[in-house]
Amino acid sequence: MPPEHHFRLPQSIALSVTLLCLMSGVATLENSAAGKSQSQQLPEVFRRLSPSVSCGAVPHLTEQWTALRASGVRTIVSVDGAKPDVEAATSAGLRYVHIPMGYDGIPESVIGQLTRVMREVEPSIYVHCQHGKHRGPAAAAVCALIAGDFDTG
């Protein structure tokens, strides 16, 4: 079986993606009903990259799944290798898509799967890996590019 080809972003796009991730910061969304900010309930390292794409760490608590739904997220995309908690996502009214990838670049097959997700699901999506610091933000930036949510020029 031939080796998987990996997608390498052109330097200008890679720089745009890096800057977007750095500038997005940690989102704080107000939860007026509870009198607390949802940032206390959202997964650690939650970032809104664009109107239709956010990313962060894997949700663990019921409150985190619920907070993602309340923030407008409709679909969870896991790029982590661990088995996803589909039941928790479904209980919160979220669709779950599992597209595992490694740390050595984004394979063309993953780009194809992310493209399909962006074309077929209702915005907004939340892309996560285990810690929300590497694979998740990279895949989320690709999703934002696919959605046309930011200009790389």
C-alpha cells in the first residue's frame, strides 16, 4: 500500500492559519441564565476561529457538551485517536464525526473528510483533539479555509 500523502499548506496560508489561531484567543461567551460565563463550562482551550468553526480540547463533562450546544455548535469533529463519546454528544443534541489524524501533517484523506463535513453539516462545528493545542486547531483552521470564513491573501 503506498504511503499516505500529507497536505502541506503554502507558506502564506500556513502563516494566516497560525496568526488566526493566535489571535482568536480563548472565547468567553456569557451565559445569562446561569449568571456564569460559559467559559467555565466550555472545554479548556476553547477558541472561536470563525463564525462557523471553533476548536479546543475534548469535552469530558455533561456541562461542557451542553455549553457547546448553547454556544451554537451543532457538530463535533474529533481528530483525536481516542474513541469518541458519541453518547454524550448525542444526549446534548450534537452530531459527532470522528476523523482521527496524527501529529505529522494533515493527510489528503483527512482534508477530503473535513471538506465533506463542511459541505454536509449544519454550521457551526467544534473541532477537537485531546488537549486542543495541536491537531484540533490545525484541522479547524483547514475547516475555516474550506468554509471561506477568512481570507488568506
